[in-house]
Amino acid sequence: MTLNILLLEDVHASATPILETLPGAHIVRLKHAPDAIELASLLPGVHVLGMRSRTALNREMLAQADSLMAVGAYCTGTNNIDLAAASERGLGVFNGPFSNTRSVAELVLGHSIELMRRVPERHAAARRGVWLKDSRGSNEVRGKTLGIVGYGKIGTQVGLLAEAIGMRVVYHDIEARLPLGNASAAPSLEALLREADVVSLHVPQTERTRLLIDAERLAQMKPGSVFINLARGHAVDIDALYAALKSEHLRGAAIDVFPVEPASNSAEFESPLRALDNVILTPHVGGSTVEAQRNLGVEVSEKLRDYLLQGAINGSVNLPTLAVGAPRSASRLVHLHRDQPGVMSQLNRVLADADINVSLLHLETGDGMGVAVIDLSVVPNEATLTALRGVDGTVRAFLAMNAAD
């Protein structure tokens, strides 16, 4: 069997040697993000799809993917993928949430220094021929307080780097987090905003974080402080931020993500922040480094490989985590189903009727989905596979390649 793998948006070459270990792998690469018409024509016959953040994989597109088994999101976010539709079709979706951590953290520190030194407006003035040589409102970051909103994988790394250059770190998170280094938890978001000289946002995209930083929150920030958002565009009221910067309540800001972003590099970027000199604007490149892309190529491809070869589910954004070792019998069945009573008893009945013994069973459920990974004494024939796929509640069933081959 040929395993057709389509990689879009110039996925890093580090993905190739890992994906080539899949039996029958045939890899096709595209450098661009196809539009809906082109994508619909490309998807039929594809078994594994690799993409980044500019490809829109909605329910309509997934309906065209008649052979698709898994999706690799070679990026951190998966907002461009209809995860509910993917789950309904039994597709494992895997992303790379850890690969760009260092890249984002470094950029936050760079922005902190530039904003505290008023580099953006001096740069803008110099390009207009104006020489702003003075020390007014220009400070070292050493001894200043960095407030981290969202103390997850990136927030913790930002804190450690900030401490290394002499900053004091406070953080706020809705979950209890163990502080790293000398960081301390702020009693509330308001307390953090009132105390911090630099506020950096590192929150996920949820309804709870929508417009988290609005006019009220911006007013709570210390006069002359700076604000950095390399997390999610929907979390900040851009008009309110514009007003806080225009009035000089805030010294400056660095924004990498926006509520509405251009669909391509040829489309115009529109934002009221373009009119201000005390803002660093970047086109969603917080994690866009060669190192991060290389790491993404490895991280996501390894997850895809382990899923297809062994049925292991590690870091899927829509399927429950399931750790399994190498197959121990002639074949391994991966059975994705709706989390409902009776599925396992039906599977056992089909296997017993086919005189197939079960040597190992892993089962995990979550978010309405169940995954069973079952090592079988023999390779089931087509009739048995058809019966297994016909079990009530089944979404998808396939043989792991490492055992089946």
C-alpha cells in the first residue's frame, strides 16, 4: 500500500526522514498554503496531511479527504482546523506546542529591552530625520518587574530568561502553578498589572481569555509600563490599547498577534496601531525561527509516526492520550469510537467469533471519544475488519503499520 503524505506551507525538511520510516510513504511537498479550491482538489487520496497556520481545514475540506487518517499541524495553534469535524471522522490531529517555546521567550525579552529604552519611537523618528538623543523615559530592565499573565510552558521560560538578566518576575494564572527560579505568584491579575513594569501575555484562545486585556485592565497598569502580546490576538482590545498608548499612559507595546490578520503576505495589514511610533508590530512571527521550524518538523512527525505505526497517541489535540509500547503480537488494531456503552463487548464478540485471541488491550476515553489499541494473535482478514468497523459507535478502525506489515 502506498501511504500518500501531503506537506503544505513548506514544512521543514526535518520532517522528511521521520515520515519516510512509514511503510509505503510517498511524500509530496508544497511551499504555499492552497486556497479552498486547490486544497479540495489535493485532498482526495491523501492519508496524512501536514500543514501550518495559514491553511484552513474546515468541515467542508475534511469531507473531500476520503482517505485521510491523521493531520499534523506543524505549528502551535490549531484554530484553523475544525477539530470537532476531525474527531467525527476519526482523524488524529497532532501539533507541536513545545517546539517554539524558546523562540517566543527570546523575542519577549528583546521587546522588553527595546520598549523600556524607547527604541521604537526613536527608530521611527530617526527614519524621519529627527534626532531624539535623550534619556527621558529610558530605563534598564535590570531591577524592573516583569508580570507574566499565563504561566505555562512559554511563560515559565520567559520568567527564567528575565531573571537571568536581573528582572524580578511575578505571574498570574487561573491554575495553581509551581514557580520556577525566584518567580512569585501575584494574588490577582489586577495586582500584577498594578505592580509590573512590563506585562507579557501568554494565554490560550478560549472564551475566558477573549478581551482579557480591555480598557479597564489597561487603566490598572502602572503609568509608563509596557505591554507585550505574542499569544492570542483575541485577548486584547486593540482600540483600548491604542487609546492607552496614544495618551502615553503606557510607554509602549509590542504586538505580534491580532484579532483579524491578513490571509496572505499580499493582503494589506490594517490596524489603528500602525499610526503610533511607540509600538513594535510584527506579523505573527513570535515562533517563526529556523530552530523552531526544525523542532516542529521533528516533534509533529514523531507523533504522526508513533500513531500510525503503534497506535500511540501523544500530544493529540482531539484524541485522548494513550501510551502504548511496541506491538507484542501478529497485529495491532486501533479502534476509535464514540464513548458509549457496549463498544468493547461488541469488539470482543467479533474477535471471539473470528477465533482471534487478545494478548494486550489499552483503552482510553475523553471528550466523547474512546480509543482502544488491541494486540491480536493473528492478522484479521477483510471480513473480520469489516465486522470490527461495523460495531455500533465505531468512528474509524485500522491496523497499526508496524504490526500489520
